[in-house]
Amino acid sequence: MKYRKTSILIADDHEVVRNGIRSYLEKISDFQVVAEASSGEETLAKVADQIPDIVLLDLIMPGMDGIDTIRRIRQISPRTEVVVLTSYHEDIHIFPALKAGAISYILKDMKMDKLVEALHRAVQGEVTFHPIVASRVLQNIRGEGGEDMPLFTELTERETGVLKLIAAGLTNSQIAEKLVISENTVKGHVSNILSKLHLADRTQAAVYAWQQGIVNRQNTSKN
């Protein structure tokens, strides 16, 4: 029976990084690098074309937000696992990436043999975290350090504005009218807000906005 190699797409906006990783992975007999990409948009196009087993993804690239890229990859190809390889280990990057569907989160200071190990584990559906990331995840599970996780900084300026209006009690149609955008656009913003903040509904979003001081009694008028 013919042996099937694990197909990998490398997505990083630095050519030297892509070349270095590709050169190393091509020495691994059971890996096959099938494509490279330098932006979120290019990554999605090549995922749709190649349906790779793994996307090795730099979280911060030009164009599309890395979190949206992960989410879209999982929509386009649910069988494709996303392994984040980045230099960023802050909570505002880690937790949204995992929420969006990344199976592993590793940092660029990791040695190549550990990267290979993480890719092998991803194929088996197993999680790999860099030690720093694992520590933050464990603290989050234990409920420690909550005050150090202002996840609202992940929101765009528009999303923050929508969150304030949600906290003020406005409906989607009222928000659309106030911001002069379509109601479908508002729904998209609300969905992104809930996903990024790991919240279940608008009520939780409103409570969160109050707790984090994003809104106060003076700026929640509906007028």
C-alpha cells in the first residue's frame, strides 16, 4: 500500500522564515510541503486548492486578521489542523486563536525538532503548547490572573463601538441605524465580539463591557 505523506502549508509573511522551515521539513520523510502563503487571503485560497493536513500559521501577517484566518480555514477545510507558529505569547493572541480553532500554539524560539514533534502530534489530533502558552492556559483554567487578560483590546475600533451600544441596550437594528451600516454587518460584528471575548450571548457581552469599564453610566445613552 502506498504511504501517504502529511501535507503542510506554510503561511508566514517572511520569505526567509518560510524557506528555512520548508528546507527542514522536506528532510522529514513523512512530510510534504504543498504550498506557501504570505498573507491570510493567500492562505485561504491555497487551503481551498490544496486541502492540506496542516497549516503552519504565523498569527500576524498583512491583510486579514490571524484569528479570522484560522476561523475561515476551519470553515473551508474542517479536516485541516491549524498550528500557530508566532512570536506573540500574550493572552489577547493565545485565547482567541485557540477559540477560533487552532490545535496548537507554539513560539518561534522553539527548536526545529520540537516543531516536527508538534506537527506529528497535530496529525493525530493532539495539542501542543509552548511552555509559556501552557502556563497561561493553565492559569486561565484555574481562574488566576483574570485581571491581566483585557481581551477587549483584541477588538477593532468598530467592534468596541458596537459593544458599547450593546451595553447601552440597543438592538441590532438600532445599532445599524445609529452607525449607518446594514443590520447584517452589525450581526457580523456581534458574532466577532462574542467569539473574541469567549462569550455566549449579548447579555454576557453587556456585563463584560460594564465590568471592564468599557462603558459607564454617562456614556450608555441610547440617544
